[in-house]
Amino acid sequence: MKLSATKPAEAARPALGRGFGARFARSLPSSAEIFAGGIIWAIAMATSATVGILLLDWETSAKIETVAVLYGLGGALSFPVGLFVARLLALGRSAEVAFAAAFLSLATATVAITGLIFAFDYRTYYAEWHADTGSITWVFQLVFTTLAALYQFAVLGVRLLFPIGFVALFAASIWFARMPR
């Protein structure tokens, strides 16, 4: 009697490369979804930031447009990433899992990408006073300026995504949960 090298359950399962590749391909959003969703998400995030600024009664009203553009760009760039990750996580799963995947993926992508854009802008402002590019001092200045920018965004910037951004996140998650998987 000859023993098989694979177990029956393993033989029925598709190969990891093929299975993951197909799952990856099915999770990619279409260009229409990227374009339309990105615009809608950008408008929602820019509106959220603008309303947040107005509710906080900022003294520097001249920067409201700049902040709105930053959040809008963050929304536009984060939507395709968040949608892709949500699809990858929710493919073939229940509506509850899809809602949670969309909620976490869109929230994480939006905060992370908007924070990185803020950090790039922050770094660009302070680059004038930094050491020559490529030096050890410059590397330290780059790292710590970026970390300071991310900290500042986490403390001051994330709150501009409330309340409108949170409502938009909830609505987008419901929309995603109702989509066929």
C-alpha cells in the first residue's frame, strides 16, 4: 500500500499562487470605480476638513483652501487602496465581514495616505533649514521631521475627519456591504 504525499483536503485546495492571484485580480477595482469613487471620497474628505476647520473657528482662514485640497487629495488617493483591500478581505464573505473590511480599510487608507501627504508638505516647508541632502544630519532631520509631522497629523489632523468623514465612512461601508462579492 502506497501512502499519498498530500492529504485529501490539501489536494482539493487550489495552489496558493493560482488562488491568491485570482483573488487579487478579482479584488482590483475598475477604472470607473476608481474615478467615480475617488472623486466622491475626495469631495467628502475635503468637505469634512472644511467643516471641521469652520467648527473649530480657526484664525487662519487663508489656509482653509490648502487644508481642503490636502484632505481631498488624500481622499482621492486613498479610495482605490481602501476599496482594493476591502475587496481582498471580503471576497466571498458575508455582508457583516464586508462592512467591517470596508470600514477598517477605508479608514486606515484615508488616515495613512492623508497623513503621508501632510508629512510631505510639512517636510517640504522645513527642508529649507535642513542640512545638505544625503548627509547623516540630513537623514536625522528627514526622519524626525517626518515623525513630527505624522504625530502632529495624528493629534490635530485626524479630528478634521469628524463628523462628516465618519458619516461618509459609514455610508461607504454600507454601500460596499451591499455590493455583490
